[in-house]
Amino acid sequence: MTTHPITTDRLLAAVAGGVRIVDLGRPLESGMPCSPNHPGFRMALVRRHGDMNRPDGGSAANEMFTMGGHVGTHIDALSHVSHNGLLHGGHSAARAQTGGRFSVHGIETVTPLIRRGLLLDVAAARSAEILPGGYGITAEDLATAAGDTEPGEGDVVLVHTGWGRHWPDPEAYLGTASGVPGLTEDAARWLAERRIRAVGADTTAVERIPPGQGHRVMPVHRILLVDHGIHIIEHLDLTALAAERPAPFTFVAVPLPIVGGTGSPVRPLALFAEEAP
């Protein structure tokens, strides 16, 4: 398998010259957009300063939060989707989920992603700030956005639709009435043919959501997760990254090792080495 390792020399050069970071994750807060299929994020302070004061005058506060594994910026494990009762690799979904957690393809099996990242700015390629609701991104769209830099084996591909600009308005962002732009089946197969490691987007599902239909069927999830073992990263913030029109970069994301889980929050980063002055 072709990989894109960061050699010791390159790493030392990057540290010496400085590394610039672009944060691709969304902040976690109550009321943020969340698919109706998942329990949303909630947080409350369970101890406040002054509830208990130590003899030396010190005090502490802490919180409790709850959320689903597919809330906010997150990555899907291969156990997230089955087709005709089977997970990726032909594993029985019913057997694998016995006991309340997955015995195969849990999110804890997903190793940290430190890969070459590519941004495919489909919105810019179509001379738009935001793709229309329900727009289906085709393989041709991806190829046009890629230009001379096609995805390769092991890459992480991020698809910019501009839809993330709706994030402050949960109703508009979820696009129940308008639909949400995203990958079509032939675009998913185009990516799969290039044997990428993961694909992400600035939308709720990465794949196209037709107007008025919600998440009724999810064929792209089946193609990527079940058929090809390609992870999906949803709810990315790609606005700042797209503004740079970057060359390939180093993508970093580390899932939480939730044993038997189907997904995990992540805080993805795009890393750029800067030359020393």
C-alpha cells in the first residue's frame, strides 16, 4: 500500500521552521445542528465555584455533558452502517452488536489519521460560494476540482461545498426542506477507485440529501463504509481552509477509543510547514 509518511528529516524541518495549523472542527455547544437520528450535545455545570470552598480558599467547577457519537465534527466507524445485515468484510451486524457494543469494526480500531490531505473545492470549481441545496456532486465535479492533483491511495479527501456557512442556522444547515449538497454514488465510486482512507465534507452527511427526503436512504454511506471500508467525516469547518486554496497538506485526526462504538468526535487539523526566516 502506498502511504505518505512524514520522515524524521521532514518532521524536524517542520518543527524548526514552524507549523501552521488550520482547525477544521466545530465547537461543541448546546443547540448546535444535529441530525434527528442522533442525541444532541448537552452540557451543564454540576459543580460551580463556591459550591464548596477548600480551607485555603480554593474552589473547583466541573461539568457533565452528553452526546451521541455522530454529533458535531466526527468520524464514522465501519460498524456504523450495514447492508442486508452485513458490515464491511461480510461480518454479521446482528452478531457483531451482541452485548451492546460492536465486537468488530468499533471506532477504537481506527488508528490515528496522519495522512496527506486534499481539499476538493467543488463550490469554487462551479464558481459558487455555496452549492445549491440537494445538489449532487458527480465524479466529474470531483475530477474538475482536483485538477492535476488527484487523490491517491491512503489520502484523506475533504470536499468543500460552502454549505458550512449555514452552520449558525441549524434549520438551514440540516436542510430538511431544501436538501443538502453532497456526493452522488458515482462520485463515491470515483473516490473508492483511488483507494482513499477517508472522505469528509462541510455538511451533515457528506452525501447528497434530496429536498424533503431527509436521511431516508444513504447509498453513499453504503458504498464507502460497507463496500470499500472508507471512513466518513462529517460536519467539518472548511471555510478558512478553502479561502487558502491550499496545495496538499498534512491531515491529522484522532478518534476517541470508544470500545465497540460506531463513531467518535474528532478535532481535525490541517498542518502546513512554514519555512524558517
